[in-house]
Amino acid sequence: MDTFIVIFLFSAGVILIIKGGDLFVDAAGWIAEASRIPRFVIGTTVVSFATTLPELIVSLIAAKEGSVGICTGNAVGSVTANIGLILGISIVCIPAAIDRLQFAVKGALMFLAGFLLFLFARSGELKIGESFFLLAVFAVFMAESLREAKLSRSSDMSTHIKTEKRTAFANLVKFVLGAAGIVFGADLLVDNGSELARIIGVPEGIIGATMIAVGTSLPELVTTITAIAKKQASLSVGNILGANIIDLAVILPICTIASGGSLPIPPQTYLLDLPVCLGIILAAVIPAIHAGKFRRTQGIAMLILYAGYTIFLCIGQG
């Protein structure tokens, strides 16, 4: 492909994700206000489902084509990137207070999903029966989110916003167009970014270790950066937690079904990727619950951990 076309498509991807992120966060904020549901809960549910579409698509295609390393590595790698990189950036930019109980429940479910996957990975594959345990974690997560939403609405009746049909429709369109812009923009960015890397001579192993996992996490990154700019930190944190639970407890079980009832798990995933993922989850959850807030130093530590992991991968595959 001509270098000029690659650069043009890469730039188009950047523009799409920036504009898409702006529309997406605005619409998500409106949904939270109009429904009287906290931004954190909107982030963990509605926003998370939209931003995990790239991981689901990439993992499903990989599972059907037999590329199990990409399938499992993408899902687990995306969780590590979401926490170590994206949440780390969010905390450094906006150290925010948290609802201890609310965050502890979501954090515990996220860790439980990762820990169960680690236990199941010891056999070298994820089976259908084991997938149901992961889906059960997701079911608990959804039930808890719905309970929080119901409690919030019943205790905050005074903040109801009069919503016209035209306004609701406009924000629904903004939400859909924003999500589509982020997803398609991320696809253009990853594909053409990888091609640019090949043109300038970056090794294939390094491209795979970085561009795919971080690339499919771009929707979460764009949503986080846009939420930071709009002072909506709780929407960002909720999105990351919800997206991670979906990655671990929904995407991999679906891929297990798509691959014929058994999803092979490469040794690297069990021996390196999952332990690092669990360690970064604990580094994000425990200090925040203890302090009742995210501190900037915690964000810096998470970024350093993620950078060290990425460098180790690149050295090993370079």
C-alpha cells in the first residue's frame, strides 16, 4: 500500500476517534442525568458494552480462525492495558475520590474473573463448563449494577430532567455515532499504524505485543481522555472496570463456544500475562479501597508496572 494512503487513513482514524469520543461521552453524560443513574454505573454498563466491541470482534475472528494466542492474549492484554495504562493515565490526570463499597464490589468481581481464568488456564484450555463460572461472575456484576441503578433512582427523585423526544433521539444518535466513530477509527489507527511500523522496520513481534492489545483498548483510552477533559472521572473509572469484567467473563466464554467448546490457552498467557494482569488489578484496587480515593502516586506506579511489562514483552519478542 502507498505510504501516502497509509498516512491518510491513519490520520482519518485519529480524527474519527477524537470526534467520536467527544460525541460518545457527551451522550453518556446526558443518559446518566436523564435517567438519574450515577455516571459510574452508566460507565460500568452502557459505555463498557460499547467500548469492548473491538475486543469482542478481534477475539471472535481469532477464535474462528484458530489464532488462539491472539484471542486469549487480546482479552487478557486489553485488561492489563485498561488498568495499567488507561486507568493509570486517568488517575495521574484526575486523582479522584471513590465510593468504597461500590468500587470494592466491582473490583472484587474483576479480580475473581481473572483469578478463575488463571485457575482454569492451568489445564491449557478453557472448557464450556468452566466458561459458565465466568458468565456467572458477569451475571452477578449485572445484577449488582441494576440494583445500584434502582437504588439511585429511588433516592434521587428530585433531580429528574424533563426529556423531550427530540432531545432523547438526538443523544441516542450521538451515542451510536460516537461509538461507531471510536470503533472504526481505532480499526483504521491500528491497521495503518501497524503498516507504518512495518514500513519503518519495526519487528513484527513488537507490533503484535503492543499494537493489538493497546489498539483494541483505544475506545476505553479515548473515552477516558475525553471524560478527563469534561471532568467526568467516575464515568471513566466505571467504563474501565465494566470493560475488564466483560473482557474476562464474557468475551472468552463466547470465544470458547465459537471455537467448538474448548479454547486452548497458550503457556505465555498462564505463566506471564495472567499473573501480571492479576498483579496490576490488585495494585489498582487495594490502595484505592484502603484510602477511599485514587492518588496520583498510585497512577504513576501503575504506569511504571505496565511500562515494565511492555518492555519485557518487546525484549522477549524483538
